[in-house]
Amino acid sequence: MKTYHKIIIGDSRWMKEVADESVHLIVTSPPYWQLKDYGNGSQIGFNDTYEEYINNLNLVWKECHRVLHKGCRLCINIGDQFARSVYYGRYKVIPIRTEIIKFCETIGFDYMGAIIWQKVTTCNTTGGATVMGSYPYPRNGILKLDYEFILIFKKYGNPPKVSKEIKEKSKLTDEEWKQYFTGHWNFSGEKQDKHLAMFPEELPKRLIKMFSFVGETVLDPFLGSGTTSLVARKLNRNSIGYEINENFLSIIKEKLGITQNSVFHDANFAVFNLFKRNDAHFEIMRQEKPTVDFKEEIKKLPYIFKDPVKFERKVDPKKLRFGSKIDNSSYDRETYFTIKEIISPEMLILNNGLKIKLLGVRENLQKKEEAIQFLREKTKGQKVFIKFDNIKYDEENTLLCYLYLWNKTFLNAHLIKNGLVDVDTNLHYKYKTKFLNLQREIIRVV
């Protein structure tokens, strides 16, 4: 059967293009808070306070309640997330799902439970590293967030009537039912190549088969790379997707098979384009600029989130680039810094305000001033770059790293080699044996 798919380049806090109660299922994964820059100034989450992030998401959930048919489901894929101590002053896990549940129930959704999606591969989307905290010693180890939640909500009321023929076409097999309606799912995350935060096809596939019928309409208010629309098409459902960043449109079109060979009808190029395939009809629209003030709309919400924790932002997250290089063991060597302040032989502040601690280095009080002078002379006017080991934070949640001059001079090692510091033996890290050997060589020579 031919299906219909509408892709709207616009803001899902104001889904005026979608009629009341015209959607039969909503499947989405909202943008991460502070981790990913999706490239649009109106995006939710990046460079927002946690309060702003939650309340702007709540505008989306309010719109979802409006457009969803009674008796139908809203499914939200969301994970807990680390709050970074390096720019918020404390290190904790943020349970984003709790605020989503509270707001959605406030506006009339019934919470129907959650599926725990255990990702098979290591996906550091929420900022977790492989080993964090006080490894291998107790108390300050930090849990690895290699799982996410899929929250299920139902809009109160009676669902639309469905014919016997459509029911038969939408029927799940016994194996699918047993596998899908369990509280735990285990399958891999998606490789993040063309888009910053893609979820795998398996996730919307299961939800669409579980909670919608053939011919019904599925909405994704954060379409991203277009996965939800693709799976809806494959499963003979219609779809609507909102994506705020027009740069992702080429990725969406490629994924959905909208090629130059498609039949093209141009009614008003600035507003919409129509594409036809044998099995699907696509409409791509550019939303008119919203006429509402979202800050004012937040004030009208039945529940406004107030964050009890007032974070102190210390560093612009754009400079840290969390969620990319830093979570994959090292910065790109082309990411250079200068030294703003040397607090001690092991503690320094970079020009972007980031406080770092040199991994494997322990201050020697007798050599402290000499070591500081050594670092001043070495780094004065010089560009530096940093790399990370399997452990990224100490017990005080300060970022641990190796520090190099632009010419690859390894400053941690040079401090030890010159007898200006001791070796930290309390942590387990890659160069521990090397550092101890350097220290023994100093002692032997002396």
C-alpha cells in the first residue's frame, strides 16, 4: 500500500502543521542535554541550563498530547546522563526521565511503564567512559551508563476503531510478542557517522509494530536522520517528522530513498516539495518562523520545572566538545590550548577555563616551586594538547589527562624524569610502569 510521509524543517515546540488528535503513535529520542551540538541556534539542550532544557522539552510533550489521538501511545527514548563537574562544579547523574514522567502525567498522559534498552555495544552518548572514578579502589567508582529507557505513555480515552482486515495485516507473531513486550531489550546502538545521535531501526520497528496499525500515522518530533520515517514506510505506516536543522535534510532524503530520479512537483519551493515513489509519497516543508514566544509559553505550562541544584557553569561546552573526541580517549591533536595558570605541579588551568590534573604525577613538596618554574618555562607561549587514559576523573572529580607540547614533548614524563615530582601509585593507568621506571632511573643515578 502507498504511504504518505511529511518531513517538516521546523521547531516541534510549535507543531501547527499537525491537526489535533491526528497522530496514532509518537516515537522519538529527544536531543541530549549539553552533549551534542546539532548545529541550530534554536535547538533544545545545547548551551541550555538544565531548567531550560526540561521546560523546552515540556513544550514538545504538550504539543504531542494535543496531536495524539485518544487511546494512543507516546514512546520516548531517553537515558540518564552525567552532569560534568568541570563546568557545573559537581559530578552527579541526572535522571532526565523522572521530569518527563512528572510533566507528561501532569498534562493528562498515563504512564505505562518503561523498557530498559541495554545497548550491546559501548555507546558513550551520555558521557560515560569505560572506567571512571577511583578505579581500582572503592567508594568513588562510577557506574557505566550503557543503557537507556523507553518511556511509554498513553493518552486517556478511546482509541480509533480498526477494521478486522487492518488488524490481521498488523498482527505480531508469537515470537515478536514475547520479545517485544518484555521489560528489557538487548540490541546494538547505531554507528554515529552521518548524524550525531541516530538510534537503530530496531527500536522504532518494535514500537511501531507494538502500538500502531497498518495505515496509521507515526510522528517523530525530533526526526534527526529520518530513521522513524524510514521504518514507518517499511511497515506500511504514514509518518510526520520534525527536524530543526535543515542541514540534515540531505541525510533524511538519502535514507528515505528520495533521489533525483523521483517525480518532482514544485508548488512553492520556499514552502514545500513533493516527491513520489511507487510505494510512498513524500512532502518536505519548511516551517514558517514561529510567531509564539517560547519563554512566555513555558510560563503557561501547568507544571514548570525548577532545578533545586544551581550549577555553576565554568566552561563553555562548545570548547570541551563532549560527546565526540573527549569520550573516545583523546582530543584531536589539532585541538590546541595554552596554559592560563599553574596551580601546582599537578594542577593546571587551560585558556578555556578547564581545570586539569596531570595523570600519574604527585606533588613533591620539596620540589614544588622548582616544578612549577619548570612548567612555566616549558609552556610559556607554547601550544599544548591533552590526551586521556581509561580513567578520566580523580576522587575530587577533576579531569585527569596527559599533557603534551605541540611538538609531542610529554610533560608528565618530563616532570618525573627531572625528579621534580613523584609518581602517583594510587591509580591504574597506561604509563604507570613507564613512570615508575623513570623514577627508579633517577634514584639509581643519584
